[in-house]
Amino acid sequence: MDPLAEVVSLLQPGAPFSKLVSGAGQWRVRRAEAGRPFYCAVLMGRSRLAIDGREPVILEKGDFVLVPAAFNFTTTSIEPPRGRHETPRIVLPDGEIRNGVHHGPPDVRMLVGYCVFASPDASLLVSLLPQFVHVRGEPRLAALVELLREESRERRPAREVILARLMEVLLIEALRSTAGLAASPGLLRGLSDERLSVAIRRMHERPAGAWTVAQLAKEAALSRSTFFERFSRAVGVAPMEYLLGWRMALAKDLLLRKDVTVAEVAAKVGYSSASAFSVAFTRHVGLPPTHFAREQRQASGAADLDPSRGTTGQPGPEPATRRGAGRVPSGRTPVVELSRNG
């Protein structure tokens, strides 16, 4: 598995719900999120998306937007209404949410949805991804969103498995569309560098290897100093810091498995003893490995027993006026924008 697919898989994405949203006339929708991953595919028309701290973006038919950690943002008609207030919206008989003028044909129609990352190390993994992905001219993404919507509305066998796999494919398809761009620092930019990508792949293939900067530089066919500077500039962290973060992400995932001991986890992520691993894990995470595993299992069990949550362990579909909450990520999150049509 390549590094991008591995990161997405380790995030354990799920799709709690998606909805069809339309707008007519002048309208405004304001969302105050807390780090939930958000995606949107424009099926017809145009709208305006403004994320706090960024310049507004005009979305057109065929556009796809992915925000791995959404906070405060506003969606409006191309000409927003005066003031800052939200405009009324209703739920139509077919379940579509209509903003602005409630009758007549819409000016814009979009498929929007939220996903969840079940990984206990989601904040670290999300920090390796772009903060904002805008893809234009990729109908495959809109088709994937439509498949997600259809599957989420049905109650067929293996529904959760299908939703999880579709979400993985959607994320990978959106993220790999950014490959090769002069992106801000992060995993995608590192993978787009022919030399650095070799070293990154080696770390993912052999996380337990006794890697040094000199060895990784040799894999990349670069001098030690050139490799260190180039890696740090492209990925945003030093090589050994990236390796440590990746090892700890793998360790957290392994610790959730009941049939794996701390000593076995230590060996799989490059530590010669359980005690050395425990010291490093505690310093990085703030909890000893056994305490971390116990807390995560207890939290998972509580979520499974909570009747207010769906089968994904997350709140079910929200009404049009409800504002959701989610994981708050930490660390740097780069920005990438892409237009297939130039």
C-alpha cells in the first residue's frame, strides 16, 4: 500500500450522512463546526463558499470541495443577501433542503455531506493532508458522492462496510488529484517529489527499520544535508519527526487489537524492547500504551451502547438547523487548490 492510501486507510473514514441542498434567490447558510470533515459536489448552478481566514471561492457545476477539518464557513448565493443573518430554509417533501426562495426551480443544487475519522490519531494524520481541496472538471468525484448518498439512504446488507470503502475511495481520489502541484508543505507535496517519495515509501514499507537521516538520504540519492533540508521544506517536519509520528500512529492502531501485546507492538514499530517503546509512547501521547488501549476500548464500548448514535458510532443525520461537532485537529494543515480546466 502506498503512503497516501495508508494514511487514508488508517484514518478509518466513515460517512454518517449526506444530503441534497438547493438554493434560489439570495440566501446564506452559516456553519460553526469543530473540525468535522466536510465535502460538497455541485450538481448544477453556482454558489459562493467562504471559509473563515480564506478568500471566498465561486463553486460551479462539476466542482468538488473537500475540507478534512472544517471549522467556520459560509455558503451563499453568488450575490449574498445584505447583512450577516442566515436566510430561512425548509425541507422539501423529497428530503431536499431548500435555501432562499422556497418555490420554483433552484439556481444551484449540491450534494453535501460530513464524514468521520475513527482513528485515535486522526489529528496527526489530518495535519498531513491539505486543509482545503477544490477540484474542477472531475465528474468521477460527483459520481462517488452520489453513490455515497444512495448507499447511506438504503438499509442493505454490509451497508457500513460499503460506506467506509466508498469514503476511502472518495478521499484518495480527491487527494491524489492534487499530486504534482506546488502545494503547501505536507505528505502530498513530499510524494510529488521524485527523490523524497522514495524515502517516504521506504519508511512506510519498513516502519520498524533502524532508519537514520543518512540512510534515508541514501535511499533518496541525495546528500544528508540536502535531503534533510528538502524533506523538511516539502513535508513540513524533519524526517525523524515524520517517522516518529508515523510509528506512533501505527502503534495506536495496533494497540486497539486485543490479540497484540505491547512487546509485539514495540517490535512492529522499531523499538528493541517494550520498556523503550513505552517511554517513547508515553512521551508522545501522554499515556502509557496499556492505559491508552484501555481508554480507547472503553470509549468505543460506550459509543456502541449509546442509542442516540448510529452504527458508525457518530450522531445520525442532522436536521437543517442543527450544528454539529467533531474532532479538533492540531498542527499545520496546508492548502491545495486544483482546477482540471486550468
